[in-house]
Amino acid sequence: MSDPPYLRIVADIRRRIADAELRAGDPVPSAREIHRQWGVAIATATKVHAALRRDGLTRAVPGVGTVVAGPPAPTARRSPSPGGAPPGEPVSAHGDRPRPPAADIDRARIVRTAVHIADTEGLAEVSMRRIAAELGVATMSLYRHLPGKEDLVLHMVDAVLAERDRPGPRGDRRARLMHLGRTVWQVFRRHPWLAPAMSLTRPQLSPHTLSIADDVLGALAGTRLSPHEQMHVHLSLFSFIRGVAAGLDLEAEARRETGLTSDEWMQAQQARLGELLPPQSPLHTVLRSGFDLDVDALVEFGLARLLDGLHPQLNAGPARR
């Protein structure tokens, strides 16, 4: 009997790693690329990644995707285990590992799995079917815990924002707002998919999304700002941070698709920039000075300037109506 399709793809990628076509740190085809190149279902592509991880050939890098961990070690042929079962785990006559009972799956585990997929491969790769394949359960069993993807994304957003170090009442208002901005930025930094997942005009209503507004408004209590102005401060700070963070998701997607870092891409564009910018161009002068975009420094600079502009209104005084 011939091998299942996923094992043939695993063997092909394993050979490419052994032949140094793919080296340590190189990106492995994503589930979407495997789907396109080999014409298999996304669930089958997920089994490929599970098997490669099981064999220690790959590792997940947040914002980059799945990369080669190192060359393969000589191993005996393993029994097929589409769910990624470790060697020696019992398999059925069809090569499948026993599915965990439904009682072992809860909403928190589903959300953690979804966040991991989004961190490594992007939010577009998150689906109930993909999560079920990762967990080794039937897709329909997930709907007992979450009604659909919209609700899933809401819980994903809330789960990662729970990582935020909430500022206490210590320090002056400016220091509290700077700390708050930094902590929100750090969550966006760790999870590039988060910025496009969050909406300004239709905000997700969850405990940890609402806590951001609460913390800003708490820091502004007792200032000369009216309630509407206080809300505008919150939305301005959030929009700035989210706007910069949106570039992280685009960069992560571009790196997964091209294999180039932002620095490598910029180096490849030098000739094109020279064609588009005359030598006397101010932008040409800045770029030739060795400017290197540091998004962390950009956020620090932008937050500081926003708060500098608000300084007169941050002083205590009667609030305007």
C-alpha cells in the first residue's frame, strides 16, 4: 500500500533538507504553499508540518513561520501518524493516532492553538479545520466551545492582550501613559497579526480590550480635558501604535512569501531608489546617511511627541464640559 500523500511530501522536504537545498533557518513551505504546490488540502499540509516538527526538522519562529531546525538524523521508518504522534504512540490500522476525547478540548486550548498558528503563519491560516487538525480532533467538536471564527478571533485578541503589564497609579500622568503605550506596543510586537485583527470603529468588546481604554482614561482623570477629549486622547494613542504595528503583519507576510528580511529587501531596491530619487532629493540624502528604520525607536519617538503636545492639558484642573 502506498504512503499517504502527507508522508510523500514530508519525504520530499526531508530530502531537500538532507541535500542542503534547505538549510537551518530557511523557511519551510507554509501550509498554503504546500496546498498550492502539491494540490493537497490544508488539513493534509498541516499533517506535513506536524510530522516535520515531530522529527525535529523544523521549528516555529513567530512572525516568520516554520523554518528548518537542522539536518535530519538517520532514522528508521516510522509508522504513519498524521496527527504528529511521537514514536511509539499507538496508532490505528489506518495509521492515525487515537483522537483525544472531546472532554480534553476546551476553549482555552483552542485559543492557544489558534494564537500559535497566527503567530507563526499569519491570521489567514487560522481556521476551525486547521485548529482541529493541529489538535487531532474532529472539526465539528470545536463548535461546542466557539460558534465560529469571529468569536475565535475575539478570544484570541483578548488572550494576547492579557499578557500586557497594566500600569499602576504610580508616577505622573505622562509616565503612566508612556508605560501604557509601551506595554500595548510590546503585545503588538509579539503578535504581528493583532493590529489588523483589531478595529477602531467597531472595537472588540472583551475584558482586556476595554482595559486599555480604562487605563488611559484613568490616567487622564482630574485633568482639564473634557470626557470627549479624554476619549480622543485614548483613540489617538491607540491609533498611532496600531498603525505602526500594522506594518509588522505586512512584513511578516512578505518574509514568509519571499524569504527576504526587510534589510535584504531594501538592499535589493538600492538601484531602483537611485533611479527614482535625484541626488539632491532630501530623502536621498537621508537614506545615504545610513538611516535604518527601527520600529521600536519610532514608537518611542511618536509617543513622546504626542504626549509633549498634550502636556498643557495633562495638568490638574477643572475639566471642560
